[in-house]
Amino acid sequence: MRPAGWRRARAPSGASARTDLWTLVAAERGALADDLTDLTPDQWATRSLCPDWTVRDVVAHLTAAASTSPGSFVGQFAKARFDFDT
């Protein structure tokens, strides 16, 4: 049961919302880069909370979308037989 007066938040739409979104994305990417700047080689090689993944693997996964086009992503995913674990 939802509290009285509860309303589902609506995402802003239009060009202004896209600009706001990309401004936020750029800020978050910058903050992540700042957090990673001073990592030592040992810290990059540290095992993460994801089984068998290092910090380097997780960062590569998080940032891959910034350098992969939608077409390339789908092509690579198809090549892996639509299996994320490949």
C-alpha cells in the first residue's frame, strides 16, 4: 500500500532533460576518474566483490559503454550468442 498522496516520479522529457542527463553523466564520469587517478598497480589488481573480477575488470565494464556504439554492442553480443557470461 502506498502512502496517501504518493505519486510516481516522472522523468523529465525533451531536449532540456537530455542536456541535464548528459551533464550529470559527465560529472559522474569525472568523479569516477578522480577516484581512480591515484590507484596503485596493486589496487588495480585487487579482487573486487564480483567473483573473479579485479578492480580493473569492473572499471572496464563500467566504462565500456562510453566507447561502444549500440551497433557494436549488439554485434559483439550476437557474436557471444547473446550470453553475457561468455
